Amino acid sequence: PAYMIYTSGSTGRPKGVVIPHRALRHMVAWTVEAFGLKPGSKVVTHPSFSFDASVIDLFPALASGGELHIYGEDLRKDLPGMRDYIVKNGIEGGTMSTQIGMTLLDTYPDLPLRYLVVGGEKLMPISKTHVRIFNGYGPTEFTVCSSYQIVDQAKEGDIPIGRAVPGTSSLVIDRYGQLLPRGFAGELALAGSQIADGYWHLPEKTASVFVNGPVGRMYRTGDLARYNAEGTLDYMGRLDFQVKLRGFRIEIGEIEHRASTFEGVKGVAAEVRDVAGAKHLVLYYGSEKPVDEAALKSHMAAALTDYMVPDYFVRMDPMP
């Protein structure tokens, strides 16, 4: 194994994804070429190191003989600060969640970057910029990125998640694991060198999603997708109750499980909602008496990472 990184689980038990050196080496090889990295290239990483999106900055920059920069905590939510850092240090590119990356480019369309990789959420039509934008898609179980689209900024409408990265296959299958024709929606399955070894000490879970398919061992993502008329992939949402927020993949069940263990809470439901033009995590909870929401939030923060702690709490009496 090259590394193990945890991804969210639906029962309150996150899963450790084991990534082998084979998969990491393959990801590094195509990203160095796709992003045009070379000795002296300056790359900045924005994602947390507990989030696998950081991997696509860390290893390709170092493997190409480039220069790796790391945003400190004081800069990660500071748009003017991030812009100033890019200008001052001659940064060429890096990776950000879709929401943060697009907000940065919308605010500073003249940002002196050569490229920007975004992913984790659906990319909407963007303001025109000279920056080359890669719309990436991929689960932790397939070493960060399984497909990407270089955004055509002259075109309007939906932005696809592109074609499979070189040396891998992105398959659209039915519930029996059979390939579907172009234009038909089905589950997205991934095969090739970047596939993970499986989940740490979870053989049954590994066997349920890492299965044999038309082109060998493949990972069933649980995502709904289809190949469009141009032969690129359209992402169409989840097949289960998983959601994406600010680039992070979140199992709603894990949040609800933790909230339900707080004294006085009877019935919970979490969802991502638009609040004042931005996506936020909202927890609805039932209780016969008012509860201390600050204590409830602390209770959840003690077991969940910060992006899984709800921004808003709504008491329901009774819980519908």
C-alpha cells in the first residue's frame, strides 16, 4: 500500500480505503502530462490532507521536480489572501473544491494561473477566464480522479465529467453488471490501474463493491451516469443517500446516526439545502423538550470531521 485514507460510511463507521503504489504511480504519470508539470513548476494545494483531493497536488508536483506550496489554515478560506499568494509566488496551478475554485475565479477572473482542477460537486456554467479548467470526477476508491473534462468556456449548458483517464475504463452498467448503450443512464463502474485494493479489514464490504466485470475487476461507485452524444460522461447524481458538499462526499446516515445518540433527540433527518445562495448541511431533529443546540453541535463535532457537522439545526415537534 502507498497510503490509506478514510471515506464516509453509512452506519457511523468510516471505511479505510487502501491505495497501492501501482494506483498512485498511474495517477501521477497521467497528471504530470495532463497538467504540463515539469521541473520548477509551482503548484499550490488547498484541500486538507485528510481529503484525497490533496493527493493530486502533492505527488505529481514532487514527482515532476516541481515546487509544492501549501495553503495554511489562515488562507484556506481567505479569497484575497489566496489570490495574493498566487501572484506573489508565481503559482501555476492546483486543485480546489468546485465551489471554492469557481468563487475564486469569479472574483478574480484575471487570476494568473495556468490551470485549475476542480471537483467534488456539479460544475455550473462559469465566467470566461484564460485559466484552463479541468472538471474532475473520481472516488477515493479509484485514486482521486477517474475522468476529467477540459472545460470549453465557449459552450453553454451542462458541463460533463469527461472521459476516463488514460489506461482506465469508465463503464455505465445496469443492475446486473452489464454494459448499457450510449444515452442510457446506469451505475458508473471504474476499472483499470487506479483501482484500490479494497477496504481495510472489511472483506464483505470490499466484495460487495469491488467486483468482476466486463473488463476485469471494477469498482461500483453508486453514482448515476450516462454517456452523452459526444461520448463524454454526464454525472446524474447518487443511487443512494450519499451527498456531496464543498467537494466532500458525505453519507447522510453517518450524520443522522451521531445526532440520534444525543440525549433527548428522537428522530433525525439531515440534508443539504441552499441557504442564501450557498449549500449548507441542515439537521432536523425531534425532541419533546428544547435541547441545548450548542451541546448537540459539540456532541457531533466530537465524532465527526468538521465538514460533516451541520451548519443549521431545526427542531421539529413532533418529527414528521
